[in-house]
Amino acid sequence: MDTTIKVDGMTCGHCVTAVTGELTALPTVTNVVVDLHAGEISTVTITSDAPLADDEVRAAINEAGYAVIA
């Protein structure tokens, strides 16, 4: 099951690593792909074995230091 979100504030490979690390730590997440657009809105696709709660995803992105765009 894929979930795609928009994330603001990512500018580099370190940002991608931070977001990927936080999201892959969530239970059921099997893969994360980030389409980085430095300084703009980036697209993050999360693959999981079960549906993800929006608040779980937002908390993981916030923990990495970025914001989910609604």
C-alpha cells in the first residue's frame, strides 16, 4: 500500500536521509522514496504493509525537522 505526501523544507541529501530514517522506523513501513525538490515542496512516497495513520506520519516528519503540507 502506497501513501504519498508533500513535505516542505527539505534541501539536500541529509534531509532525505533524516525523513527516510524516521519513516522507516514506523511499524509496517517497507520502503520510502523521496522526490527531492530543494527549497520547494518535495514528494515522499511511503510503502507499507498496512494503512498508516496521518498523525503517525506527521509526527515522524516533524521529528525529522520538516512539515507535511496538507
